[in-house]
Amino acid sequence: MDRGTPATPSDRAVHIAWEFSVISTILLATATLLFIARLWARCFPVFRMLADDYVCAVGYVLVVINTSLFFKSVEWIFPSWKGDRAKLTIADMEKSAFWGIIAQPFWAWSMAMVKISIGLMLLRLESDRPWRRFLWAMIAFQVVLSAYNMLTQLFGCIPLSEMWDISDNVPGKCWPYHVESASQVTVQAFVILTDWIYALLPINFLRKVQRPLRERAVIGLLMSLGVFAGVASIIKIKQILAMKRSRDVYSDIIVIEMWCSIEMLTGFIVSCVPCLRGPFQRVLEHYGIVTLRQTTTYAYGQYPGTEYATHVTSGKKCTLNPPLRMKRIGSSGGESVEHIITGSEAAVKNGEIWCTTEVLMEEEERHKPPQAAQSRTPGLSWSGRSTPRHTSR
């Protein structure tokens, strides 16, 4: 076939390409804003980037590359393109197919990085050994699945250029259609399964967090958007199976690219939601969805109007710098994910969870004999300075 043969996109292809560009642009902008907010929350006021944050950063780079390559495959839809859409040829279609095929390995690994990031985050918060083993198994499975998906894309045809050779000018050999289709459907089936598993995994964690029910419900709803990512994979399977009988294959390819992009960007947005609990809570409080409960509390052993703290050691060495921080495992009193993980920088880097416990202590005045009041002497604060004590009169 002559590569100069006209190949004008159908009206359906143009319409789908417009939808693809608008939806992906909106989702990419949202994902970028949430990723910046996540980095800000992790770096200020204390730098506490952990493994899941670095994996998420790698995932964001892959997401941007994949989306850019997808956009390049339909560049004729953007106003910046200087060509004439009505004069597109087979050569132009091959170039579009080239960018779309090259984007697939980036899509596979971006999806893996998103899910691995969620898995690592849940590993930090889950102390039960069976759940931790399951999460590690899911992370390993993501690596294997993505590697298989990438290899099938790279070695589905030999040479690789045979994949986008619409004009049949390149001698080569590809997998039979039914084998390639079965492989893609199998991969998408596992993608659906993992999407739904990761969407349901936070339920176990939210069940343990002691936060208002409405707040947990909203956060759980946002994280359950992973179910929608699974729906995107179902639509892709339908399009893959329909391509064999389709008369407008180019439109079907754009549909698959669009749903790949939607699934990837939605998953990335979901991975950033739990790390923004603090700012998200303030938004909910601003709109009255969650009621702000103001209480007056003091650090452990600290009395109103004083600068010193007292505590009982029970024979153990204690830190004397207030506020007292106790490292606790399996604490049920944690306020939230982001507030729990606010320990020292060294502890945070080691993946430990630090919980700051505040105890309200009240001092009652009692009537005592004058001799008792006179016999009292100034006590020493924990800093070694003489601090006068209040006596009852």
C-alpha cells in the first residue's frame, strides 16, 4: 500500500479525539495539583518523604510521559497543529500509531508505580502480619504483571516497526490476532482485579482510624474511585474484542488510549488522596461537612500557665523535653494518618509511626493546715531550675 494514500480520520475519530484531549487534560491538571500538594505536605514544615512518596514521584513522571505520547498520537486534533486534517495520509496514521504503541510500556509501569505507592503506604499503617504479607504479594504481582505487559508490547512483532506498519511495507512477523487479543484481555482482567482490590483495601484501615464517621466515609469514597478505574479496564476489553470486526479501527484505538489515560490518571489521583487528609479535613470543616471540635488540652504533665512538665517514669528512662512523645505500635487512639506520622525526622525516615498523646490534667485546690503550706519548699523543674509551686491557702 502506498504510504501517501489519503487516510482522513472519520467524524467519529475526530469527536473521540476531542473528548480524549479534554478529559485527559482536566485529569492531568488535577493530578498535578494533588501531587504538588502531596509534596508540600511531605516537605513542610518537616521533611518526611518516605518510600511511597518517592514511588509516587516516579509514577508521576511516567504518567506525564505516557499522557504526552498519547497526545502526540492525536496531535492533529490540537489547534497548535499546522497541518490539514483532511490531507492526512497513511504515513501520518503510521506516525500516530507509533506514538500510541511506544506509550504502552510507560502506561504499564505508571499503573504499577501508582499501585505500589498505595501498597507501601498501607504497609506503613498496617501491623497485622497476614495483611502485610498480602500487601507485599500484591506489590510483587504488580511488578511481574507490568514486566509481562511491557515485554508483550515490545516483542509482539519482530521487528517492532511491524506493529505500526499499516502500509505493509516492512517484512516481519507478529503474533496471531487471537493470541495477542487473548494476552491483552488476560492482562486487563488482572488489572481490573487489582484495581478493585486496592479500592477495597483502605476499608480495613479506615475501620481502625478513630475519626468522625462522615469524614471516614468521604475519604473512603474518594479512595474507592479505584473501582471506576476497573470499569475503564472493562471498557477497554470490550474495545479490544470489537476491533476485529470494526470498520473504523483508528477510532477504536483512540477509545482504548482514552480509557487507558482515564484509568491511569484516576488511579494516580486516588493514590494522593490519603496523604492530604489534613488539608482535606480543613476543607470539610470550612463547608460544614465535618464539625470542628475545639478543646483545651495541655501536653502530658503540663499545667496551665507553666513552662514545665511532670510525669511518672515507672523505673524507665524518659525524655524530659516536652512534649513527651511515645512510640506506640497498634495504637487505637491515633487521630489520623497524617497526624500520627509526625515524629522525629530520624524516626520517620525509618518508617516508624509516632503518636503524640495529650493528657488533660486538672489541679484541685484542697484545704490543708497552715503548717503543711509553710513546710513546702520550691521544687525543681525538669530543666533543673527552681520553679515556685502554687500552695493552697
